Amino acid sequence: MIERQRTDYRGQMTEKSNKSAQAFAEACNCLPGGVNSPVRAFGGVDIGPVFVAGAKGSKIHDIDGNEYIDYVGSWGPMILGHAHPEVLKAIGAAVEKGTSFGAPTLAETALAKKIIAAFDSIEKVRLVSSGTEAVMTAIRLARAYTPKKYGRFANRPYIIKMAGCYHGHSDSLLVAAGSGLAEGAIASSGGVPDSIAKLTVVIPYNDIEAAKAAFGTHKGKIAAVLVEPVAANMGVVPPVEGYLQTLRNLCDQDDSLLIFDEVITGFRLALGGAQELFGVKADITCLGKIIGGGLPAAALGGRADIMDMLAPTGPVYQAGTLSGNPIATAAANATLDILTKEDCYRRLESSAAMLEAGLADAAKEAGIAVTINRVGSIMSCFFTEREVRNFADVQSTNIKRFKRFFAEMLEQGIYLAPSAYEAMFVSLAHSKADIEKTIEAAKSCFRKIKSEK
Ligand code: KE4
């Protein structure tokens, strides 16, 4: 049983975390690691987790009564801030009519239309309940999809993914780079057979030559390239100039599909996600997080000729009891309505740019080497003096310093993602005062860290 108590970065138990520590110990008796998703256990920062009591706007508060400015935002969904009144009102109205029917509803069609309106590459949508489901389905669809000239099913076996990108926990994607391109990947999780892992090819993100080599090795057998168009699961790592277009070209040349996993970037970087920002169209787009408005909803979308291969119109099976759930779609529709109507992305850019500049100045003032990668309202602060352009670069940063930074910022009421391999999310609810307080806290943290060996 994990007895890891929450301490401040000086290693003392603080009276500010007694109840969370006790709750964690109790949870560990009935939940593996005391949590229902591993990162929440704070294993990446070597202290015990915060147990949340509630949240409103940009703030989250724990069961010990501590309040924090929240830059996790439930890992991306809470772009409007927590408990947005219009979203709560929509949820309340929907709940009055029942919570799940297992039958089509108008709200699902309305949500699909909003997604189609936002993404030029999407003609049809399938709603699911998690990002994992969306990506898992996209891969199955890509393997079955065959340009007419190949006849019925190509059932192309290979998927190319990038090291450091995370696409949920389906077997094909819990893999790491193998010993060579021809051998395919090796499993990175228990329970994933080599026979499945080896059908995924893992190459470095931002490495155009590696992508070309993979298409050379597996010519005619690659169903799809799957990529986070802006990586945000190794910290934030933007695509280098031309990278996404090169992947697009390689797929076109070999009749493979390009799958953009926009579970984080969709409706985050722009209404049309990274595709709108970088002008590169995917064949299949996976969405989640924001499109659920904080409730379990995700989606995949693409051209009609691809999407119509899904059951019941086509031979690729996919289903879900709670897909398009009326409460989740109510939250989703309310969220996207606000994002579509208000001047959101300019406001997000302004807040995030202010935070980035403030953190950079604070680190410089303290003499701490940091690299801040930011795209729109997602960013990461890496403790290194070098550029961070792929997973190996992230692994070479000073993770120990990140842990100190995290713990000290938490003590100062700033709730960052408890891992050096995650992103900071700025929401529309983050005020100028929130950003200023965060910068002041960082100044103090950087000074303390600098004084340590
Ligand atoms: P879910 O199955 O967790 O809804 O989505 C999986 C997923 C797919 N694609 C991308 C780009 C993602 O970031 C995710 C999930 N993200 C993680 C953290 N970055 C969710 C947090 C967690 O695992 O608890």
C-alpha cells in the first residue's frame, strides 16, 4: 500500500494536506494506486496527491480546504473554467429529461454538426465516450479503409506512431520503439502481446527522415500515421516547420491515412484545432476532452467515404452504450456554443502569452535555465537550456528540478500537472490576477530551487 504522504518540497508533512493524505491511504486499500487514472497518484512528482472537493472558474479546492489556481483543467476539457454557469444550466435541463436512452437524440446531431462546421476535413462524425475509444476506432477504420484500386479490404497491418505521443490505452498504442523499423514496436505495458505490438512502428516525433524510412520499409502496408499534431503528452512539443505537411505527403504517396489525434488540440488551439492552425488536413480526426465539456464524450470524424465504413453502414464494427449520452452532449453543445460565439481564442492567447513571458522572465531573473514550449493556451516549462523537440529531449531535461518546482508551486497555491510529461492548460476563467499570482509564485520557486544544489 502506498503510504506516500504529501509533503512540501522541504520534505516535511504539512498540516495543509492531512485529509488528502488520509484519504489517499484509504483509497489505496480499494483502488489500485488509490486512483482511477495513474497520473492522478502524483507518482511523477514523488508526493501524495491532492483530493479535490470542488472547483469553480480557474480555482480548484481540496478536502483540506486549500485553494489552488488550476492549470490542469481536468487535463484539458475545462477550457471555459470549472462549473461554467451556462454548461451547468444545460446539464441541469438535460438531467430533468433522463440521463441515458440508448437511442438517437437531436443533441447528438447538433453536436456532430458543430464539429463538422469547425473542421474542413470532417464530413461525418461518430461520437464515443473517451479519447481512447476514438483513436482505437480510427485505427480499426484505417486498417479496413482501402482506396478503390485495392479492391475490397487492404486490411493494411501497420500503424506508425511517434515516441512520446499518447493516444489512450488501446493495445496497439501501449508500445515503445523496437530494435529496428522492420521489427515493429515492443509492448510498453503488461498484457500487450508482441504479435500486436509489432504491428506498430514507433519513430521519433519531428523526425522527417525517420518517417520517410518507415514508409520505405513498410511500403504498401501502412494503414495510417497517427500523430498528435502538437504533442502534449511529453510536455508540449510543437511540430517543426513542414513536419505535418511531410506526413501528409508521405501518406498520400502510399495511400495511407493520416490520423490527427486532436483530443487535446481540438477546439483548444482554434475551433478547428491544429488543422486550422497549421493548414494540414487529416483523413481522420480524433477529438475528446473539450468536446465533452467536462463529461465523458469524444469523437472521430473524417470524409464520408471513410466514416461510412463504420457499422451500421459499413463493415467496421464499433459501438457504445453511452456514446452520445444526452447529459454529455448537453455539456458539449453548451461548451462549443460559447467557444463559437465569443472572442475566446484571442483571450486565451493573450493570457497564455502573458504567463509564458512572466515565467521566462522569472526563471531568467533567478538564473534558472528553462525552455518554455507554448502553442496557444497549452505550454510546458522544461528545466533545460536546450531546445525540446522530441521525447529524448524531454527525457534529458532536469526532471528532479521539475518535481521541486511542482511541489513548491503547489505549496503556493498553484496546481500544475503532476508530471514533467504533461501540459499546462490556460482557461478563459484565468484572470490577469491569476496569471500575476502564478508568476509571483514562480519567482519565489525559482529562487528557492536555484539555492538548492
Ligand atoms: P481518454 O481515453 O483519457 O479520454 O483520452 C486518451 C487520450 C488520447 N489522445 C490524447 C492526445 C490524450 O492526451 C489522451 C489523454 N490524455 C491524458 C493526459 N494527457 C489524460 C489524463 C489521464 O490519463 O488521466
